[in-house]
Amino acid sequence: MPVELSTSKAAFRRNTIRFFVSFFSIFSIIVLLNYFIDPLWTYPHAHRFNTRQIKIEDRQQKTNLITYVHHDFDAILLGSSRTTFISYKDFKGVKLFNYALDNTLPEEYADYISYARKQSRPGVKLVVIGLDFFGTNSNFKGYGQKPPDEYFRNAEDPYYRMKSLFLFDTLRYSMKNIYKSLKKPDGFFYSRDSINHCIKPPVSKESKMKSVDYTIREFRKRMYGENYQYREMRKILKDIRQKNPDVKIVAFTTPTTEPLWKLLVEQGRLDDYCRWITDIVSEFDEVINFMGVNSITSNLDNYYDGHHFFPKIGTLIAARVMNIPDKNLPDDFGQRVNRENLDRFLVDVKQRYSSLPRKITGKGGDNAV
């Protein structure tokens, strides 16, 4: 009997040791793989297995990036998902970090500027803001994003990086990134240098119009329709300027497709648009306006839906903003509106667009703004 008991205890010890060895081996593999792929952007390494990264929560990922990895920028770019498609490489003469985020609302800009300035070692000397007209609707609250402070607290938690390595969710994203990195590049992805890529095959005119109609329906419902109420933009912009008196601020309006511009007019928002432009000029002295009907917005091949332009258009926007000569930049794309020509600009807008057709159809919705 004692021999049997001793044998039983020995077997129990062996099984217990095997269990803990297996347990720690599995978790070691998870930790190492999550570190190796780094889907939350908290480490600097790059290699063929993590060269293309999916967007998980860009507010957290980009905040992580400037908290742990990138500190040498002296300029930042803010805006919504539209502005994420402008490469930092297109801004010559500065070291720019693209801090544009999905669904960014105007009242969030000041917080993100403040955090970026805190993380920049040389100091931020230039802030470029891509302003979207949908952000002027005070009844549009985004799509459930958390307050900026929550992302900042996560990134500054001394245990955040370590804790994330142990998560199965992180592992799931790591596996997706490995697959994305090894397959032929397509769709949407971020490279390790935080450039947002969009590689989509050509589609038929009918398919493109369906996509545009889909966007129009959503914007009529959520942004430009009956629930529209003008946000106190001047107050928001004044707050940004007053909190950053030593920084140069450059603002531009993001270009949407011609059909979406016509929806703005159809819904009776032209006066609100003019008020918005006036508010921007009043606080920032100048705005570079890419909206309206022009060589770029009238060509749907420049967009993958009703309001997101392809990265090649982002290059043209950066060229105009930074006064960089570009043979592909049309003369009518990007008008500088300042205190001297504001009144004339507003008169021209009213004369040109007040008589546009008042009926546009739409068939769907899109929540990436």
C-alpha cells in the first residue's frame, strides 16, 4: 500500500509539472508572438511578418506609437479617416506624424494636440488640421469612440505593454497581421511606418455609383439632414489657437465627391458651409479649401467611396498645403481663403452653387468617416 501511494504521488507530481510546463510554454509562445508581430504598435521592430498591419483601434494604436516609439516629430496632422490617407512623407521640410483618426470630432483636436506636444522631443512647431464639414453638426457624436483621455491613460500605464502581450485578443490580431503581411497586398492596411495604404482593384462605374449612393444615404440621415445643428466651431477653433499660441496652425477642408457636395447644397447647408469657412478664417487667418466642384472631386476614380479619396490625392493635398510644386496638381484644387478674399469667396460660392439641382438619391450607409 505505501508503495502504491508513493507511486500515485509521484505520478501526480509529474502530471502537475507537465501541466505547468505546458501552460507556461503556451503563454511564452503567445507573449513572444505578440511581441514579434506587435499589432498594438508599442515596439519599433519591423520585418516581413509584420510589414502590413490591420487597423484595430487607431486612436489607441497611434497614441501608443508616439508614446513608445516615435518621439522625433516636429509637426502633426489631424483629421478624420479621410486624412489618414495622406502620407507623412508628402510633407517636405518637417518631420510629421499623421495623428488623423477615424470619426474625430472637432472638440477632440485640442486634446490630441496637447498629448502629441507632450510626446514630441524637438517640440511641435506645425499643426495641420484636415477639417470635415460633417464635423460641424453638433448632433453627430461619432460612432461610440472613447474620450481621448482614456487612450492616453492606457498608453501611459507602466504595465500596459506587458499586459497586452498576454492577451488572446492580441494574439488574434497578430495572426491576422501575419496573414496580411505574407499575402499579396490588397485592401486597407498600415505599414510599420504608420502609412495608411489603400490598394483596391478597379471597379465598374455602376459599382462605384452604388458605393457613392451608399454614402449619400448615410450623410443625408446622420450629417446633413433634418438633425443638423451647427456646432460652435468658432469657439472650438479659438480654444485650439489659444492653447497653442507658439505653434503654426494650417487648416484645410477635406475634398468629398461632387455628389456629396451637391447633397450638402440640396439639404440647405450652403449657409452653414459659408459660416464654417468664415469661422476658420476668423481664428486661423486662412483655410485651404478643397471642397466644391473641381477637377478632383468631379472624378469618382479619385475616390473609393463617396468621401474617402485615394492616397494619390492625399499627395496633392500635401503639395498644396506645403506649397510644393507638383505637375499633377490642378489649379482649381485647393483655394487659399483668407481675410482679404473671404467676402469675395463667399459671394462666388453663393452665385455658383445656389442654383444646383435639389434632388439626389441614395441607397445605403457608411460609418467610416
